[in-house]
Amino acid sequence: MSTPRTYAAEGVIDLPPALLFGPEFLGLRKRACIGGIDVTLVFPDFEAKGHGFEPILPRQARIDWVGSLKTLPDEDDPGHPFGRVTAHDGPKEIIEFSPARLLLRPRSHLTLAEARRLHAATDDWTDQLQTWIEVITRQDLREEKVKVEHVGAGAWVWVDKGKEGKIFRGRREITLSFGEKLQVTASQWGKILAKVSQDIFPPEAHIFLRDARYADNLGRRRRSVLDSATAAELGLAKLRDDLLRGTDGRVAAYVGREARQIGGLIEFLKAMGRELPGKIQQEVGEPRNRAIHEGREPDAETARAALAKAEEIVDVAFPLGSLL
């Protein structure tokens, strides 16, 4: 059997919309793995030109992505295909920028099958990346101010076949307004890429907190309270299981059956001397019970108090600083 032919390849991948980064990310390179393909992801840099800034990609880039993407008829922002500088202090000092895409460079030549696999894997990979960013920063990247319409995959991958070069096409239409600067360091970014590359998700409790935050931003207070309560319950259950580790399996099974909802978990943990945030039942348990059994829509203050209390509990059980 003949060995499949391999080709030089590179691509661009969409970032979740409305992200703002500090200057330490300009031109930053980090390794990742997408669809089993080892790649390097490169942030754009920018240089002042005329009254604005133009993106700069590494000299090693094999094709002119900036020029090519600018000519696309369906490009949302053809003048800025790799994003914009959003704050600067003169032409030489960039304070903040919003990248729309990253350059993707496979670390070795690819077969056509590998290039297709890389292209097909990008959307799920980017969604998982967004989940990690939202968990670590506690920012909601899905607020109504951001509208994302997926049409195919969110990446372009180019394969160098000489005169018959091939592009696997994707498109993502974005309408956005900018929020606060992303509270993530370059070191954390590399660790997030490593988690996503290994297909590791954050603890489920943190994902429910993310969902509660999103529901609150949409004005869905009842959904927000229910998600906050689930996050709190998962956090309390983790603290219970930590205390039961190493005990007789029959005892652990019994306690697990009897102390599995918020009220029972609080009672057990306090009896075992575990310190907990105050007013969990009042701020999380009772609003959850009213939302479930009475079908009542809580007000904004109640929903946000439940979210804040759930964050306290989850941070004890799954400390945010230990996730990476």
C-alpha cells in the first residue's frame, strides 16, 4: 500500500465574538491540538497605517490571508478580517484589541484526509474553547448583544497542492458590540488551549454557573435560579463526597441517598463541622423550590443573589484557581 501524499497546509480559525485582549497577546503563539492535529495558533499583530491599524501575520504564512479575506463578498468586516485595535495611545502603543481570527499552522505536513478532519473539528473545538473562557473569566460571551449565525464550519483551511491548491471553506456571520477586556493572562490562555486540546471540560458545576449567568442576562430569571441551584447542589455534593472518601462504602451509599438535595446536604455538612457560606437555603434553596413547585418567576435581585451564593459554594468545592 502506498503512503498517502502529504501537503503543506495552514488555515485561519474564528474566535468567539466580542473578545478584547491586552497587548501581551499581540502576535502570541501557542500550541494546540484540533481533531488530533498538532497546530500552532497565532494571534495577529497590528501596525499603524494612515488613520488606522492593519493586521500583521508572521512572515512564514504561506498565503496572504489578510488580502484574500478582504476580497470575500460575504465577509462581515472586509476591512478588518483579523479584527480591530479598540484602544491605543498613539500609533505605536496598542492598549487593547479584538481579534476576529487566529492563524492556524499545522506542525507537520498533512494528508488531505487530515486536512478535512482538521476543518471538520474546528466548530466543536471553538465552542469548547468558549466554554472554558466563560468559566475562567465569568464573562458571558453569549449575551444578546452578540449574534452568531453558523453556516458550515468556522474555519478556512488551505492545502498547498501546487497550482491546484484547495481551500476547505467555512463561514460564520457575526454581529457584535464590545464589552469588557477579557480577564485572562497569556499563561492562562496556553493552559486553556491545552485543556481544550485534550477534550477536557470544566467541572459541571462551573458550566451550570455559566448557564445561570447567561439566563440572567437574557432576563430568564426562573431558568437562572434553577441553574444556580443545580450548581450549588453539585458543589455541596462534592464537599459531601470529600468528607466520605475512605469511609465504609455502605455508609457512603446511605449518606449519598439521604443527603442529596440542598437542605439535606447543608444539614449533613454542618453536622460534620464543615464551614459553609451563610444563607444557602434562603438564597438558593427556597427560590429554587418556589420556581419549581409554584412556577413563580423570581425578580432580578433574587436571581442574582442565588447566582452569587452558588458561585461562593462552587468556589469552595471546585476552586476557580485550580481549574487550570
